[in-house]
Amino acid sequence: MLGVNLSVVVGNHNVFYGQLVLDEFTLHEVLAGNGYWANKQAFQLGFKTFDPFKIKNLYFQTEFNYVPPYTYSERIERINYGHYNQPLAHPFGANFWESVNFIKYNYKRFFFNYEFLYSIKGLDPPGKNYGGDIYKSYNTRVSDYGNYVGQGIRTRLIYQNLSASFLINPAYNLNFTMGVVLRNMHSDVTNENTHYFYIGLRTSLRNLYYDF
């Protein structure tokens, strides 16, 4: 597995960034464009900007992630790209694409945050391996050719989180927060809606040490 990161700063407030992962690929199969299972080239493209339109303390970030089926999986499950039964690269594992977006703004002690995520993920029906679960051996794959992102049970996830916070004490970052989450997951076999409102009192005390 090979990976490369790239970050380009444009002006004083804009950053373009990306990542590329090559996890087993055959060049002639890549050029053929036939969905060969071992063509596992995942990538990330993103952009973030600070103080856009000359609005102080406004922050915007958008990111696109694309991970083909069977990426991060191995012939022997225990040597995949995971740890303690969790994927190391992304919680979705593989066989997905997603768009993640953030808008943040603060005015004096008030902080506002909006997050929007839209993703397509291919889930496995019972007894099948369409490449989304990295803890399945790629030897159990459904097909050598014709693979594509979202294969299997095509599942759409829309997630939104809108919150507002007030900083009570800057000395130890004590703040009061409230927000609402809207989540919808839809496929041919399920349609789940989760809506909830939350309030909280939180702090993030720092105790920095570097003896590791």
C-alpha cells in the first residue's frame, strides 16, 4: 500500500489538499477500465478557507472521499488495514464515496456550526462480499470484473448537524451548547430516520505532555 498527501496554500486564507492511496493495482487493468477488483485507488480532495468574503471568523470546508470496493482488505483478514476490529483509514471501510461539508462562525463568545454529509455506501447482503467490509478476505469477492463503488445494497446516507454554543469561561473552555441532528439512511431494504435535539455543558481542559 502506497500513499501520498498534498497540500497547497493559495493566498493567505485558502488551502487545497488531497490524498491518494494505491492498494494493489495492475496498470493494464486500470487502463482497461473494466472494474477489476484489484484496482484499488482511493483518493481525497478537499478545500478549506478562512475568513471568506472578508467575513472575519467564518470558516468553510468541503471534502470529497472515494474508496473503491476491496480497498484496505487482504487475503488474510488479520493483516488488513485495521486495528482492534476498526478500519484505520475511514469508518465506512471501503466501497463508498462521500461529500463532507462544514461551515463555522463565531462572534465574540458565540459559536455556530453546520455540518452536512452525503454518502453512497455499498453494503453486503448475507453471505456476500461486495468489498465494503475490510474484515472479509478479498478471496471471497463476488466478481473479478465489473466492480464499482456502491455495488451490493446501495445505501444513501444524509447527515446534518446544526449547533450553537456559548463560551462561559475561556480559562478552561467551558461552554454551553445545543443543537439538532437529522440523519436519514435509505436503501432498497431500509429507510431509517433519526432526528434528535441535544444540549450540553462541556469543557476541554488541556494537560499537554510529550513523554512518549
